[in-house]
Amino acid sequence: MWEGPSPYHEGELAVQELLGVRERVDGTGRRMIRPILIDQHREFYGELPFLVLGSVDVEGRPWASIVTGSPGFLSTPYEGTLDIAAVPVEGDPLAENLALEADIGVLGIQLETRRRNRMSGRVKALKDDGFALDVLQSFGNCPQYIQTRTVALDDAAMPIVRSGDRFDDTVQSVLTRSDTLFIASTYRANAEDVTHGTDVSHRGGKPGFVKIDDNRTLTIPDFRGNNAFNTIGNLHVNPKAGFLFPDFQTRTMVTMTGKAEMIWDGPEVDAFEGAQRLIRFRADLVHTIEDGLPLTTEFGEYSRQLERTGEWSA
């Protein structure tokens, strides 16, 4: 049980209040959110071949990343520590963002079983083969909107990196096919507060749920979730965000940073069945990393929750 002040920060609380769920979510959060990794989550991380991370660069811009390794590359020598024996691929901004005391968001996700655990941490040590994090907050997430895939580590190739401030043809192709993406966001008002930190979260949908508005802007629906509003609470007080699109077919990763805005209601929200609201994102910088995802995957099935969602109408 979480003791003391709320485990949620001002942005999360404001959105919970706006949508009328604050009191109910407070009780749930106090039961779910912990300042440690419990045994089942420690075992869970040890089974994973990849990990999703959120970090912030020197300009305060969030980025989402993926690191990989043979199962066991993630370990928890203590309940308050996560050791990561992996380094970012070439071209990933995470390599420059890692520093002692840096805030890092963590998402452990097992696509085969739809299990996932969220964590916010802080870098406590840097090593030649990776880094270690102190745990600030840890909690399990529901399996909604996750597409199942079998995932295995594969031989790494030499990544090819291209950077720009537009969605070129390759980026647009990845976005159009995407059924899985990750969003990095951050709350940095008070470094002494345990709610201060960086977050990374999952979003899933049927291919086409990412709408390309122009060559720098995209929009995604936000479906019904756990009402904690971790990502949206961060964006409520800080619009800077990072989006990561892994293309499991081509092993290309597209990672970008920019600013997001919420569209709470209106005809655009109504245009997508199942959307509670929309997230519109405008990119400032886009990295395309070909052969940046050394994983072999096989698609399983779409989340059953997606049967209740539509598509962008004309």
C-alpha cells in the first residue's frame, strides 16, 4: 500500500479531476503503485528479450527507445534496482541521454502474453555493457490493446541511420502499417518528489489507427484505459513527447521527438469509433534506424478490445 501523499503528480491529478475519476483512481493507485519491484515483476523482467525505455535529452526533449538482449540481460539484484546489460543501437538518442541521476522511464512488455510492467527510475550506475536504475515507482498494467507476437533475439546487423524533420516515404510506410507504438513523456517540476520522472507507455490499434495529417504531424485515438492518465497527465503540464514506431517486419525503428496536444472532444474525436480523445503530435526531429531492431517476431492476433474500435472516417 502506497503511504503518504498521492502517488500521482499535479498533471495526472488534474486530468483525473477533469474526467471525474480522481477519488476512485486514488485508491487503486495506492494499492498498485510501489517504490520497489515485487518478486513476480523481478521474475518477469528476467524473461524479456527487449525493454522499452524513455529518456530526455539536454534540451528537455523526450525520446522512446528499445534495448535488446538474451533473456537474463535484465536483472534485479535488489527489489529497488534494475540492472540493464545492454547498450543502445547506433543512432538512438538514448546513448547521449544516459547519465548519472538521469530520469528513465521503463516499460517491460511481453507480447506473447500481453503482460506489462511500468516503472520510473533514475540512473545509479553506468557500465561498459549497460547501466543500473534505482526504482522510483513500479506498477502493473492491464493487457488491453496489445497485439500478440512471439519474439526472439536475432543477430544484430549494422544499423543505417537517417535523420530529418519530416516523415519521408519510409517513415510514412512504417506509420501506416503500425499496430504498436510507444510514447515517452516527462514531469520534471520537483526532482525531490517521487512523482518527478520520465515515463514510457504503450499504445496499440488496428493498422491505420495512426493518421498522417501532414509530413510532420500525426494523430492517434486514445482509447479507454486504467484512468490513471500517466502519459496524458504528463502532457497536460509538459507537451514535449517522443514517439517510437517499431516495424517488426522490416526491423526498422522510427523514433521522433516533438510536441503533443490533446483533443478532448468534437467531430474529430467522433470520427473514430472507440476514441475517448485524440493525441496530435508534431515532430521536430525524426530518426529512422534501419536494421535497428535485432528481433525475430511472428504475429499472433489483435487485441479483442480493438473489435470495439473503428477507423478514421472520410
